[in-house]
Amino acid sequence: MLITHSLVFSASGIFDRAVIVQSGNFSFLNGPAFDTTNFGVLTSNSIFFLNGGQLKTYKNGVDDITGAAMYYRIYKQGISMLPSFDTVILPWKEDVISPLGSIDQTWEKSGLYINILNGLIDGNYIIEVYFEAFYTDQNGANIHVDNNSGSNYKASFTINNCNLNIGDDKTFCSAFNITLSAGPGHEAYLWSTGDTVSTIIVSQPGTYLVTITNPTCTAVDSVTINSSTSSFSLNIGNDTTICGLGVVNLNAGGIFTSYQWSTGDTVASIQVNTPGLYTVTVSTTDNCLLMDERLINFKGLPLVDIGSNISFCTGDSVILDAGSGYAAYLWSNNSQSQSITLFNSGTYSVTVTDSVGCSGFDIVEIYALQKPVADFIYTQNSGLEINFTDLSQNSTQNYWDFLGINNFTAHGVGSVSYTYPFAGTYTVKMIATNDCSSDTAVTTINVIASVEELSPDDKILIYPNPSKDFIYLDLADNVNINQMFLKNLQNQLIRQFEVKEINKCQGQVYQLNISTLCKGIYFIDIITDKVIYNKKIVIE
């Protein structure tokens, strides 16, 4: 509890103080005034602690506050010899510059948990405290004393271990279950029912008596529960289990004169969202009490999991399993088993129901993948470039081998192009794949150079053909040879010719020495500025 400020303007002093006590869960720091407070009637087993104290000081100029302390004593009212004070040292906590320019200091100690009631017997008691602040000035060490003008600060309380009241007599006009309590903290209990605990639950009319015993006293109290009839009735509903999250409305009806719910509410209807046994007692206009109760349970929804979206290969199957332990299953295909086996694509769901009727749901997409079919066609573009058109089906990745040497490269899906180094015959393989399987297509292609067919006005004449020593190439004036290659029937390069011009009288004539070549059929690729000519020659 915080004492009211006293504004002063000396070199130093005390301007605020507090006693930190705890009764139950209530702390008096920054709360009601400690001085003259009565903490009421307690028993020896009540919770009542002295937790510490707080002192606030200020200093101006030369004075220096060096420490602080709180002094306390607890004694029974009316005794002639008072006990000495106990000391609580208050350590420094913080400095704050006040609006007046002084340095305000806080000295505080908390968390002591000194049991005020320890060893006390029945009677009326005083808690007495005062404070001191230690300081130095030009005269040396001194003390500021804060003792409420010599009277100190005092609060009071009473210990009565035999304060007993188990309630007023009651008349019920319905079945009832009520709790009778003699209060906690007594040394011994004895009920007329034979029970020896602090509380009992009774459901029959009669007079119930309890005796409590403590070291200094014994007390007895009784209550009579009567049974009668009434024209009124009370029904707040049957026991209920709520699946998942929700709110339940409990309604006792608006015709009664008073209401007392187990939640502490005193209205006709309440809403609850936590599990428990809820009771209500109502008073009727014919002076009867009616009582009813309702058990509310909240149960989590079943967490069914049939997996993520699934793909499988046509011809295969997939199994969806909702898990064991449920009272009922219902799939979207009307199956009522724990698991189902599927052969087709589609959206499938399941609803499971547990033993109390709560349901859970899950859904999944099933995709049936078709096996891939590899297929392609080809066309020759300009030069030696070949365009391959992808005709495969259900493929997600294609692999190509353009030279027939089993050296495959990935090209995704769709058409591709490849430029060959030489004209000739090649074996091309394409493998189409997906997550299910793969398929291979193989085609033999002929790659040819661009050829101008011979005509009466041929731009290139070859003679003699067949020949065994030399052949001659007679070119038109506007034809310029850049390169010339000789290949065999397997499209293998045999020779790159050094072309020697021998006569320009009429056109251009080139002589090729073939005397070192084996007999057979060959092809000459004649590469000019504009076109590639391909000619067949025979060597005898």
C-alpha cells in the first residue's frame, strides 16, 4: 500500500512509503492505505504474508541518501509487553530526476513471504511498521525517521479458528446434489454422515451437522435440507457432447425468482465453451428450490488422413486407407470399408465417424497416367539440317540419339532440329518417358546435300566416268568451287581434294587424281558459293 506524498523542500527526506503484504492473491503495494486497514477474520491456515516494503526518498544539494530500512512487529491487542521490531533492509532500486529538480530514489525489498500467522492463536492482532532512511551531510551520518508522527503505521486482523457456517436451511422440490462446506484449514472435521473431510455432497433431505476441531477451540454447525413438491419444474437439457469447438446455451427458463449457477452466474441462461458438469439452483414463487445439472463434453474432430494427391500408371491400382479405430466409414464411391482400391482417375473423399458421433473428412485427387508412346517424323531443311517432329503421346521427357550411337541427350518434349556433319544414312532413336515407363522409336533417315539435277545446260560436267586415273570437272563460268569431298557408300570421308585449275579456255576445268583410290562407287560433294552438288563417280 502506498502512503500519500508529503512535499518538502529540505536537503533530503522521505516522501512515500509502502508495506507489501499478501492476503490470498491480493497485494497491497500501490493499493489501499496500510495504516488502519483491517484484514478481517482469518484462521491459522489462511494465506497471509509480509512480502516486503518500499521507501521513496529525495535529495537536494549536499545530502546523500545511503540506505533504507523497514521495521515491523506483530502482537496481540491488549498485551502489556510489546515485542521488539524486526528489520527488513530495503536495497536501492532506482533513481529518477523529479520535476522539482531533486533526485528521487526508490528503495525496495519484495519476495520475503514471511508468514504473519505463524504461531499465533485466536485473538485480535496488530501489525506495526515504521521506516528509516540513512543519509550523510556536512555534519556526518544522520537518519530520517518515518513513524507517522510517532504513532507508527498499524493494521489489524483477527484469528478465529472456529468461525463456522455451513449455510441456511433449504427446501428442495426436485432431486438435488448440493455441496456442504465447513471451510478449509481446520485440524479435524466430523460430519453426522461419518465423513471426516471439509466438504460433503448430499442428495437426501435431512439435518446435517459438522464439528470442527482446532488446537484452541471446537465449533458445531448444522443445516436442514427439506423436500417438498412444487408446480414448477426445471430442465436445462440432456448431457451433450460437442464435436470440435462450439458454444452451448444452458437455459433455466425465465420464470423463477433467483438463479445460482455453478459458474457463479445469477441469470436465467448462460453460455459455456469448456467441458464440465454445470448445475443451477433456482428459487420458485412457492418458496421451493429446484436443481438440475448437465454434463457438457467437447471432443476434437477425428483427424483422418488419406494422403496427398496421387498419380499411378494405367493398368496399376492405388489403395486409399482412412485408418483403423473409427465406428463408421463412408467414401465418395459409397464404400463403407476402411480402405478402397482404385483403378481410375478422379476425386475421392472419405468421412469417418468415431464412437461418440464426431466426424472427420479428407479428400484427395487420383491421376491415372497413360504409358508413353514414342513416334516422330522428319523433314530436311536447307543444307544438312533435319527437323524432327515429335508425335509421341503421354511423354513428359524425350531423349534423342541422332547418330545411332546410343548417345542420348534430353530435349524435353516437342520438335527438335539437328544439323548433320555430312550427308548420308543415319539411324535416329527417340525415347519417350514419363513417371510410368518409357517407349522407343527408331527410324533410318537419308541426309542428302542439296543437288541440282543434270540437264542439257549442266553447270558441272564430270568426265570420263567411269575412270581409273583422272576425272575432269567442267564448270560454268559463274560457278565457284569452295571445297570438294570424296565419300564412300557408307558416307565416310575418303579425301578432301586439292583442286588444281588446268584450263580456262571454255569454262573452268578441274583435274582430280583418282589413281590411288580403290575400285568402287563414290560420291563427290562439290560445295560452291550457293549450293552443294552431289555427284556419283565409278573408279575402275
